[in-house]
Amino acid sequence: MKRQLWTILGSLAMGLATVACGGESETTTIPPGVGPLPPPGISLNTINPSNFVLGQPLLFDISVVSNAQAGYASTDAFLVTVTPPLGSRIGVETIDIFQVPGCGVTLSFCNLNNYPIDAREVLLTVSGDYLVTVSVLDAEGRVAQAEGVIRVDL
């Protein structure tokens, strides 16, 4: 009961202070269906080429479709990593949103079409599947990821 009384008195005091200072007392309601923006989404459509031989430099293009209703982070909006078989994930490229033609921080959709990735630091010394992960970062700091595979043979 005391807590309710303090809440009522506090609200009354704030309302009086607002009116006394020449402000208006208004109640704002949030319309139904309006809430936080959804997290970003991403789809890795192609990796080209997707087959390599041992010892070959790892240079490939990716095609990605992404959406970020909150907008994109201006720096490091995209991160590309490669995970070799029996190895740890290696960051090979960070992409600022302004590096991608047709994309911007306030846009909600961005496509990377045949975007070149230089991953020469990943040595192709083991045959098998190498996991390529592309992450997108929205303006609210939320991340989405998509994955694809590069095959390395003898």
C-alpha cells in the first residue's frame, strides 16, 4: 500500500512540475504491433570457386543477400572467416558497409555480388571441407551468420 501511494504521489509531483514549468502533460501510447526491430538476416548464395587443390592460394568470390531493418554498422558490417578441417576459425576479411556498392548504413537490404575475398593466409595443407562463415552486424550490434563449404582435394 505504501509503495502504491509513493508511486501515485511521485507521478502527481512530476505532472505538476511539468505543468508549472510551462510544459504540457501528455500520455504517449505505443500503437499495437510496434516493437523492437527484428534482428538481421543473411544468406550465403554462392562461393566461387568452391573447389581447390592442396597448396593453391585461397582466393574466391562470395554472393550474399542480407537484411538489417535497424540499418548496418558502418565499420566491420561484414566479417568473413574460414575454418579449416581440424583447425580454428580464421578471420580473413572485414568489410565496411561503404565498401559494398549500393549499400549504406541506413538501408535495410544489402547484396554482395561476386565480392572478392583474399584468404591467402589460410594455407590449404589438409584436404577436406573448409567452412566459410559470413557474418553481418546491424546498427544495434546484433549479428546473423550464414555458412558455406569450400572443398579442398589432392
